Amino acid sequence: MIVLPILFSALTVVSGCDKVRERFSGPKTSFDAQAAMGYAKAQVDFGPRVPGTPAHVKAGDWIIEQMKTRADTVIVQSWTQATTKGQQLPMRNIFAQINRGATQRVLYLTHWDTRPVADEDLNFGGKTQSFPAANDGASGVGLLIALADALKKVPPSVGVDLLFVDGEDWGAFDPNAAGEYPDALFGSQHFANNLPFPDYKPMYGVLFDMIGDADLQIYKEAYSMQNAPEVVTRVWQTAADLGYGGYFLNDIGDSITDDHLPLQKKGIHVIDVIDIQYGPLQSKGPLVRSSPNYHHTQQDTFDKISAKSLQIVGDVAMTLVK
């Protein structure tokens, strides 16, 4: 994803943030973060899930099998994606429905592919290779599969759709004149243009991206505030009610080009829950920045993600649909 910094309102939560974090007392729902960590590790163990590679095929097959044992219905969208350089990439979106008969539905989504190169790595040699993508992809996959586990045991009050989109992280995130993204966000654009049902329109949706960061800090993403502020309010109030206000922060963050934008363009109110500052927290001005930032680097490894962070986000996701 591409990140556009914006001006922040004055932070009032940073000084109290650590005090709130110290009060984390364990799970608030039936969501199992240790299981989520196991599912994330399974993804990392396949190797980088770069489209067109054997690891990508194996990981996609594995997600489909996981969903078949947990969801009412699984729909696989398969297509061949042309890139700006002429590559022809095999792509799959995986769409799983829980409580299929419910008319009111909530959409949760994440991407499951890995970027082909670690272009933000500080080591020049590392820039030319892919990376483990433990947080930037695997953590979201782990979250959604563990949510399916929990929702199978405790059925939700609404229908819940789990969408694993492919090809989010392929290339440049620059839009063309038509407002489309010719080299990234492949899966979410395909889904938005090929909805599983003609009348499909969930009440709202939440994109979960990079939510396993051990130093969790999630700001209100700016495009989400612009296009679906009522969903942001719902999610952040739920987090606050659970005692997670020190992790879901009340200030508006960066504008992030991510998988929520193609769905927003189609009129579906989807927000981005993302911790783009991935790494040890350092105070730099009004925003707490990470230094170093492991985003799109070889350092995006399994030891950098946390069961506590997944528990916090999983508790929020579960509570929203209970």
C-alpha cells in the first residue's frame, strides 16, 4: 500500500498509552490468538506467497481448505491478471460465508499475497528479493481463520463474510486517469467489479491489514474517515468499550491506498484497520512513529508479530458481530 501523510490533530492519548497497555488482561471473547498465530506461521512456512510461485499456489489451496471446514459456503474467484509489464499472473480471491441465511451481513477482508520485492529494505541486496511477510499478509490471514473458528463455536447475530483478496501488494500503487490501480490492489478491484451476488451489499466492511505488530498502534485511516466515518466510529467505540483505547487511537492517521478503496468506490462502506507504523515505537513530533519500520523489508518476520496484538484486534472483530 502507499501512504500519504496528513496533518494530525494534537495527540492526547500518547502519554497515557502505556498505562492502558499495562492493563491488558487477556481475551475478552472466544477468539483464540494463539490459534491465529499458528495460522500465520503456517503461511510464513510456505515461503513468500508471491503470485506465480509454488508457495502462492500452496497457500491459496490451504486457505480454501481451511474455509471449507469452517464456513457455510466458499466461493473462489479465479482469473489471470495482466500487469503493467505484461506478466500474466494467476489470481484467486477466496470468499467464505458464515450464517449464510442472514440478510444483514458484515464483510471482513484481508490480503493473502506477498510483495515480490522488499523495496523498503535498508540493505540494497535485500531490495531485490521477496520477504516472509509475517505481518503484511500472514497476520490478517491468521486473524480471519481464527475468527472463523470462533464464529463456528459462537454463531454471530449477523451474517459474516470473510474475503481473502489476492494481488494487493504486487507493484506500484499509483492510480490511472480512471481512478483504477493497474499494478496493485488486483483482488479487491476484481471483487468490486465481480461481486459474488448481483445484489451483494453488506451493512459495512472492515479491512484488516498489518494488525499483528507487537507494538500495536492503530490510527483512524484518513480515507476511511472521509468515506465511511460511521463505520470508524462503530469500530473505535467497540475497541474503547473493551478497554483497548490505547491501541485504537483517537487521532486521524495517514491516507493509505489499500484494498478498501475499490470497495468504497462501489458504494460499500469499508474501512481500513491498519498499523502502518510497523516496528518499535519512537516519539517523533505529534505522531508516534516506528523506527526502524519493518514494512516491505526483510525484517517482516514471524518474531515481529504478537499474540496480544491479534487478541486485541480479534476481540474487536468478534464483538462487532456478536
